[in-house]
Amino acid sequence: MAQTVFITGSTSGIGEASARRFAAAGSRLILNGRNEGKLQSLKAEIEVQYATEILLLTFDVRDRQAAKEAIDGIPPQWQAIDVLVNNAGLVLGTDREHEGDLAEWDIVIDTNIKGLLNITRLVTPLMVKRNSGHIINIGSIAGDAAYAGGSVYCATKAAVKALSDGLRIDLADTPIRVTNIKPGLVETNFSVTRFHGDRARADAVYKGIKPLTGEDVAETIFFVASAPEHVQIAEILIMPTCQASATVVHRNIKQ
Ligand code: NDP
Ligand code: 8X3
């Protein structure tokens, strides 16, 4: 698969694993993130390991102006973007809806919904112009059902489902595909961020279970991107085997 793949939030977890997975298949990468140092070292590492080239776009997906300048400035030879992985996202805290921190919720909503829209709005027209492309949004099992202390995050991921479905409808008269990947528990930096850097609390989320890894989800993203052009995988719900729903998880913990 020799394609150009644009991944947001590629400095950690699912985004970073996806960068490596597509590079291993010979794709060239446009990698977005906020941490210039991490992006530079990822680029150096991947370019040594795989026969590929990488363009870095350092900006916060919430910053509409920075996103526009970066994407408008993509050199012509990189503008034929085949796959967009809208991955950048986060959750902060586990507050109940009537008690939560409005400033934190602004960050979560602005990143997971408006940030994703910012990138979709800038990249999809390039695909429409070429009559080719695939937008892969990273939703979540959290978008299917709310859980305690997660309502705002769950709402953002329900929005990702609606935005994916709507975009698929709007692009139905084109060959452009839209996929919503909905992972369950994946052990990345996600819970460390949720618990404001408290690693012990983050580790407890995955205690007694074998969670998905970023690589597991990356493999699924790669799979949907590799389907024949007439095959549009609209959604995938992927969970670790110990998980049955957003709230039912079997743990092997000795008392
Ligand atoms: P990580 O925290 O490991 O990675 C998140 C990535 O998104 C980081 O590179 C982070 O960069 C980046 N990011 C966050 N905010 C922004 C922003 N405003 N602009 C640009 N980049 C940003 O978590 P995951 O890999 O697990 O998360 C990736 C996606 O998967 C998210 O959308 C998440 O909601 C979703 N997801 C995760 C699940 C899980 O259990 N882990 C399950 C279901 C879905 P930085 O380091 O700068 O913050
Ligand atoms: C992340 C999965 O269940 O921790 O989207 O919210 S969950």
C-alpha cells in the first residue's frame, strides 16, 4: 500500500502505532501533534526503520488558524492525501455531569468534536477535488453508551459517530469512504491524561485485564484502509476479549 496517510495526535498511543503500521506498509506520512520534539524523534526513528518519508505538521487541532495555515501550506507533492486518521482526542477527569469542571469540558469538546471538524473541513475538500480518499475517525465504545463520570466524553464520541455518519451521507455520490472506529479499553496514555498524570490511578483501569494496545487498534485502522475500493467499512467496535460492553469488564483480581 503506497499511500499518503495523515494522522492527527500521532505523538502517543493509537496515533503513534498507526504511524508505524502505515510506514511498515510503505505509506508516506503526514504526522500532526503538538509536541515538536516528540514528532521530530518519531520521524527520525520511523525514517531510519522504514523506506518512507514523513512531513510534520505541528499544531493543536483546536487552533483553527494554525490548522488552516499548516494544511494550506502542505507542499503540492504531499497534497494527494489518501487516508485521514482523525485520532487526536482526550478525556479529562471522571466528574459527574452536575459537578464537573466546565473549563476541562471545553478542552474535551473543543478537541474531540471541533478539532476533528477543523481537520475534516480542511482535508476532505482536497479528497473531493481528487475524487478519492478515506476519512477514518477514532470514535469510541463510549459513543454508544454513557457511563458514570464520563457523560461529556461519551457525548463527544457520540458526536463523532454522528459526524462520521453525516459525512458518509454527504459524500455518498463520491468514491470517498468514511469509517468510525470505536475502541473499548486501550492501554495508552489516555487514562494518564484522564487522571491528570496520576499513573497509579491510570494503571488501576487496566488491573486484572489484558486491554487492547495501540498496535491492536492500528492494525484495525490499517485493515479498513486496505479494503478494496468498493468496500466501505462504516464502523468497527473493537474491545479486549475481557470486555463485553462499555461497563461490563471481567477482571482477574485476587482478593
Ligand atoms: P493518548 O493520550 O496516548 O494519545 C492521544 C494523542 O492525541 C496524543 O498524541 C495527544 O498529544 C494528541 N492530542 C490530544 N489533544 C490534541 C490536540 N488538541 N491537538 C493535537 N493533538 C492532540 O491516547 P489514545 O491513543 O488512547 O487516544 C487516541 C484516540 O483514541 C482519542 O481520540 C481517544 O478518545 C480514542 N480512544 C481511546 C481509547 C482508549 O481506551 N485509550 C478507547 C477509545 C477511543 P499530546 O501528547 O500533545 O496531548
Ligand atoms: C475510551 C474508552 O471506555 O475508557 O474511549 O471511555 S472508555
